[in-house]
Amino acid sequence: MDNLNEIIIAKYSREMKCSKTKLQTFANELLANVPKASSSVGSRGRQASSETLELRVSLKEYALNELKGKQFTVKELEQHFNVAHVTLNNALNYLKNKEGMFKQEGTKARNGRGRPEIVWSVNEVKEIA
């Protein structure tokens, strides 16, 4: 990587007719002032709220006790957990993507307008953290 940087700096200094050492010093100062990434590698977005974390834990427990072997929709779970449809859907998708706990079976047949509901099932219940 350093060799590549030196090549780029040498080429640029030749084209612009400026000192290679001054350009190298300037580049090092710029790189030193660039803010570093946070220590948690791979984390994106804002942190989940405490309500969301509690919902995930209670959803895991409910899946372990009640939902194993059953198919369900978000609308059915919405009544049990008393949370917004979007919040519950986000929690299901999080547990599906990060822990492989749920899977989407398909869509529920619907008469009329609107998007059909997704039918979910418990894929594999992992240990509750």
C-alpha cells in the first residue's frame, strides 16, 4: 500500500511540478486528520432502542414457547405484543437475517387491494441471549 502511495505521489508531483517531500507531508497530515471508524467493525446505522431489544427477546421467548411448528402473520403477532406493525416486522426481519430464527413461507391469499401479508414460520430457535 505504501509503495502504491509513493508511486501516486511521485507521478502527481511530476505532473504538477511540485516537491515530492512536501506533497508526501501534506498527504500524511490529511490522513492523520481523517476521523477513524468506530471500533465495532461492521456496525451500521443507529443503535436499537431498549424497547426494540426487549421486543426481540420477548419475540424469541414467544417463538420458543408458542410458535414452534405454526405459521403466522405479523398482524396476528401485533395483537399479542401490542406494538406497531413496522416495529414488529423489523424485529422479525432482524431475527431472520442475523440469527436465522424465522423464515418467510409465502404470502397469504387476499381479496381486494393492497399488499398481501407475509406468512412466517419458526425456522430454528436459538438460545435466548
